[in-house]
Amino acid sequence: MKERIYLFDTTLRDGQQTPGIDFSVEDKIAIAAMLDEFGIDYVEGGYPGANPTDTAFFSEKRTSQAAFVAFGMTKRAGVSVSNDPGIAGLLQAKSDAICFVAKSWDYHVAVALGCTNEENLECIAESVKAAVNAGKEAMVDCEHFFDGFKANPAYALACAKTAYESGARWVVLCDTNGGTQPPEVRAIVEAVIAAGVPGHCLGIHAHNDTGQAVANSLAAVEAGVRQIQGTLNGIGERCGNANLVTLIPTLALKSAYNTRFETAIDEERLLNLTRLSHAFDELLNRSPDHQMPYVGVSAFATKAGIHASALLKDPRTYEHVPPESVGNFRKVMVSDQGGKANFINALKRRGIEVAKDDPKLDLLISIVKERESIGYAYEGADASFELLACRTLGTIPEFFTIEGFRVMIERRFDSLGRVKIVSEAVVKITIDGQTLMSVADAEGPVNALDLALRKDFGKYQHEIDDLVLADFKVRILNGGTEAITRVLIESTDSDGIRWWTVGVSENIIDASFQALMDSVIYKLMKNRQLAGKIAAE
Ligand SMILES: [Zn+2]
């Protein structure tokens, strides 16, 4: 009987502390859905009451499988739990669980909270009880636990024990400053278990300041903890948090762990790991780390040379795990079988059947590879990939043809002498031999283009009424002498289904137009049950 390790994702809360990262409500909804679909046990969404984004995010439950977790401070000293507005906000949030952060280093209790050690213990106990009484699962992040333990072991243990004895499902030991070493983590976790908090109620929250957040998490598991907190791609403050994208395959594929432990991510779910990691980077609008363990494009790449021919004879001689097990590719030469199998798999998930020896499949693979080399990113644009596959392998109904578009941008002064930018777009389309021309203006050129395109769609007009562009991301890719622009558009409709499309061009408006076109065509396909199997999952 294997012991279960629970996976707790804090991308949306601790990950938000990453310099340069700021999630919108839309981003948070999309990321929570990605984590939920992937199979993470706990998705921590943020800090309701602390800012308008998180308050709005917690107005609804955002996961269907995973436990949805709100984060917040334990009650303040000197205020009863029912009179603490912070606690009220947490109890009202539409979450399944509450993760309280509590001080467990006596120095911080005195300096940051300005209350006595006993008062802090009471705050922990009362907060946990309030959450449990409200029918929520309670957990306590013991902040600075390892440093606090080194300074005053008795007090750090008292905090952990108080949380446990008050009914917390999980007591999470945090290496908040990230400087603790694996042997110290192991020894301190053992001391906590010896003091009476059982390992099946303990979690680890490690930061990566010495590059050992993953190692520290595994050391804690070895010592007995059964919940791991981390983030997607290891994002987080300073050097980041423990990287779940590294921890999950290690637990699943390495015999040091998989003979004793299991997580919610079984072999089948693990196949989606690379896609999850890359889709998350696309959403953040940043380039994936090529050397990230397991999922980086270089993780299973071998430069031609002495290794390549041996690798082709027997890949296992040069790979620590099969790349397909995490949804990644072996990269040695262009038409490798691993790549082909992955393509067939990706198509199958979309309900598109294709034979392994169909020449159209080779054509599709070469088109995708060529397009990716010039900047397209299909991992972040599922709908565009699906359309490209349908176009190459079969047929897509010819709904309409674009005759052309024109965008004019004018900078002028209004009657009060203020600068005004006006964009005017003209779009010409043909439906059933009839040409329709629409004009629209807006402040931004893309907005004007979108308005003009959707102003008169002939017989399809009513079909795209509920199409909403939820997000728009632009990235400038530097290739050669000319900058290339990539635009990713997220769309949704009244079914609540979301899809992503991509456009690439030297011209930002053209790139936007391509992504916009794909979104509209995908919507028409989806309306006819010809597409959207993945998006609807
Ligand atoms: Zn943290």
C-alpha cells in the first residue's frame, strides 16, 4: 500500500510575488482551470480581502476537482475572532479550505506582531477553530518555521502543535527565507513528528534561495511530511518556490519515491506535464526555460556527435526517463518517432484520427515545425493548432473569405488641445459570393479591426454575438534583423468555454488579425460540433 503525497499549488498566491508577475482575474481563472484539469489536490487562489483582484476571484469557486484554498493571516491579537474583518473575509470567500499564515519564530512574534508568544498561540487556535466551525478545511503555514526552530525550538513546536491540536488538517512547515539545507530539514521535521504532530498532517513549503527547494521538499517527504507546496515552473519571490513541475515527475518516475508514494498525478496525467508548463509560460508571456528538468525543450536534446547514433540505437542509454512519459520529445533529428507519436496523441485528444503512415501527417508536422521556427507557439494556442491540423489533414468548411482590410491611425488634437489617437478599420469579406464591407473606429487599431470584422458577418452574425475576446497578449520576438510580433488571443463564449489562438507577423496588426480570424473560425466550427473537444473538456 503506497502512501499518498498531496500536492498543493501556490502559484496564484506565493507565485504572484515574482518580480514582474501580476495576475489579472482572467489570468487567475485560466491558471486555476489548468491546475484543476491537470489534477493538483489543492489550488491556493490568493488573499481575499487584500486586494480587489483576489476578492473578485474568490466571489466564485474556481475549481471543480481540486480543493480551492483561500490564504490569510490568523486573527489579530486583542480582537475576538468574530470581530476580525480579515477572518470574516476568509470565511465568506467561496473556498473549500483556508490556509492561515502564522508566525512561528518568537522574534517575529515580538517584532512584527508586537504581541506575546501566548497571544500568538491563541490567535492560531482561534483562527483554526473558526475555519473548522465554518465547515472549511483548515491549514496553517508556519512562517519562518525552520529559522524559528533553530532560534527557539520549544516555541516553534508549540505553534505547530497548537495548530494541529486545534483541528488543522495540515500544519505546513515553511522555509520562508529559503536558506535551510536538506539535512537540517530532515532533522527538524523528525523533531516535529517526535513532538506529536503526525507526518500525515505535515506539509513543506520551501523557497529556492540555495537552489534546493525541490531537494528540501523531498528531504521533508523522506522525514515524514505528506503535503508539498510549490508553484508552476518554480515561480515565486526572489529565487522562487519549490518547482512542482520538477517534483511531480520525480515522485512519479523515480523508484526512490514511486515504490513508496503516490500522488494524484498518475502516468496518464503526467503526459500533460510539458504542455502545462509551456502553456503557463505562454500565459505569462515569457519564454519557457529550455533547460528546465523534464519539460525543457533541451531536457532530452542531444547534439549530433558520438552520442546521437548510440542514442538512436537505444535511447535508454542516454536518458534518465523516457521523454514521452512527461509529454516531452526526444530531440535528435527532424522526423523522430517520438515526435510523431506525440502528434498522433495530441490529435487524438482533439478527436482527429490519423494513420501513422499518412503523408498528410508528415506534412502537418513539417508545417508546425516550420511555423514554430518563425515564432508561432501552438502549445499556448490550442485552437489555432486544431484549425491548422484540420486544414492540413482534412477540410474546413469555407465559411467566408477575407478580401482585405485597411487600418488608419490618426494622431490629432481635439477642441481642448488634447492629443487624441483615433483608429479606423475597414474590413471586406465575402460570404456566398456576396461582398460585405464594414467600417468601425476605436482608440486602438486592433479594437477597431475587431469591431469592423464583427460588424457585419452576414448569415453568421447571430452565431458570433456571444464571442468575447477575454485577453490579448503581445510578444516581440527578436529574430535576425527584423522584430517579429506574436499575438495570443484568449476567447470565450456563452458556454463559458475558452480557447486560445495565435498570429505571427512583422506587423502587429496583421498578427492580431490572424489570431482574430482563427478565433472566429474556431467559434463557427465549435458551433457545428466540428471543433472544441479539448476546450470543452
Ligand atoms: Zn512562501
